[in-house]
Amino acid sequence: MPAIVGAIKVNSIGSGSVFNIGDVYTIAPSSTVKTFAGAGSFNTGEGIMVRNEYSSTNTYDSDAIDSSIQNAL
């Protein structure tokens, strides 16, 4: 069924995002990210106490491709 759409304002869209108006058959966003973080980096909550005497994050990566994105259309 066709959609009737009024005024639209888009402030920003991220690189892995999808913006669609109207009818669509398939939406398949794809993106990859590589994250380096030290000990205790992703802790969330109230009153967390983390004690790291020595923390070292190895960011060396010898391979050329970590994750390739291939669209099968």
C-alpha cells in the first residue's frame, strides 16, 4: 500500500544507517568497526570500582583485511 508522507527533516545519518520513505522490499545496511579498548573500558553502571595496576592494549594488526563487506544483490 503506498504511503503518504508529509514534511521530513533529516539532521544527520550515520555511515551504517538507513533512511527510507515509502514502500521497500529489502533493507540491508552493512558496516564494520574495529575497536581497541583497555581493561575496564566498557564497564557501565553506578558505583563501579576498577583497579588496574597495569593495562596495555595491543593495537598492532598485521593483516590487511579484517572484515570484508560483500553485498549479495
